[in-house]
Amino acid sequence: MQVFEQVCALKEQVRHWKSEGLRIGFVPTMGNLHAGHLSLAELAKQKADRVVVSIFVNPLQFGPDEDFERYPRTFEADCEQLQAHSVDALFFPQVDEMYPSGTSQTRVIVPDALTGLLEGKSRPGHFDGVTTVVAKLFNVVQPDVAVFGQKDFQQYAVIERMVTDLAMPVELVRAPIAREEDGLALSSRNQYLNEAQRQIAPKLYTVLCDVATALESGNRNFSDLESVATQSLLAEGFDAVDYIAIVDPLTLLPAVESQTRFAVLAVARMGATRLLDNILVTSA
């Protein structure tokens, strides 16, 4: 596996691959890799001849109350895992390589209708940082296909909107959520759960499945379903529920009765740890 820290060096390698007619796959990450990230790399390998993974802790998507400096950085372990999965190249830039203009960096902003609700409501500016860094990474890597995980459902929807609106020449793939055997969605945040919290955490997926079953059976009392799910999580031992939202999977707006496809999005807290999960539902 080749490791690149400079934009120009990676772009030169990509140009060489493309001159040979090779298809480029890309998986952007912030490192601290787990099996979920590696499943994205494996999917990219199925869809491309060469796979590039990036590790970049992006300061633009951290809010004032979110500690950029404390984000776990596990470069050596990450490299070992990527090599074991036969990734072709790792892009590992420093902040000044990605943002030589510093805080005056040009931003890429998706309309507030998609970024100002759910996660964006509590984290203003977060998605502007995401779209800006992803747009720049796409320009550097020039991927034919880019793979993202379903767990960050709103993030994928925002990136998809950016790619569509700006006619970016990249195919997006949304990979299914990778889960532990008990259903807990794989996440770097799981490492912060203590033993008792870890036993409770899978109930988040259980409750989402209960909502999905109700929707599949024709229940359209969305507010009641959301309320019951919230109370169930609190009764199971979660400390707080930021939201349970039954939404249109394309617009992320609240679902309406005439729909047959839904996304059920959830964020619940165990102590200081914020757990995200979601489930897609299709009903007759």
C-alpha cells in the first residue's frame, strides 16, 4: 500500500492509473478504523480496480463545543488494517495541505432544507464542513466510485445532493450498516461505552426494528410511533434521546401517509456518548 501525504503526489498516481484505463474507488474516513470502515473498502474493491482510502480529521466539521484535538488518531493501527485488506493507496494529508488558506477556505454549501434539520439542527455548520472536504477529496482523488456508509444517513443524502447539483462525475454507493452480532451499529464511538452501557446500546436497533414492523403493517401514526420509541429507549436505560424521526428517505422531511418508503432515524445518548442508527422501510 502506498501512502501519500501530498495532494500533487496522489494526483500524479491517479493520473497514471487512469491512463491505464483503471477504475478508481474511494473511501473517505477520519481514521480510528473499525470493521465497518473496512467493509466499505471491500465494497469499493468490488466496484473498482484501484482503491484509495483517505484519513483526514477534518476541522471544518467540528463545532465550537466538539473537541477536534481529542478525536482519536490511530494511524499505525489503521495502516495495518488497510494493508491487510489490500487497499492500494492511503491519502493522509495534514490540515495545512488540505486547507492552505486556513479559515478563509472556500466552502461548498448544500441548501439548508437538507442540512438545517436533524443533525444539522443541533450542529450548525457541520455539513458545510463535510461537503467542503468531500468536494476537495473528490477533486484530488478523481474517483469513479465513492463508498459511504448508511449509518450517517443524513450525511449521505447531503453528499448525494451536492454531487447531483454540481454534476460531479462520481458514482455514489451507500453501503449497508455493519453491525455487531447483537445488532449494535459499528461505530468508533462504541469504544467509549462502559460494560453496562454496552449491554443496553443494542436496544436502539431493537426499537428501530419495532418501528419498522409497525410501518410495514400499515401504521401511519408517525408521531405516536416516534413518541413510543423514545419512551422505550428511556425505559431501557438510555440517558437521553435526541430524536426518533420517521422521514422521507430522499428529502428527510417528515413522512406523510401516502408514502410507501421511509427512513427511521435515531440518535440516543449513553452518558456522553452519542449513538446514531437508522433503518429503511418499504411497505405496501
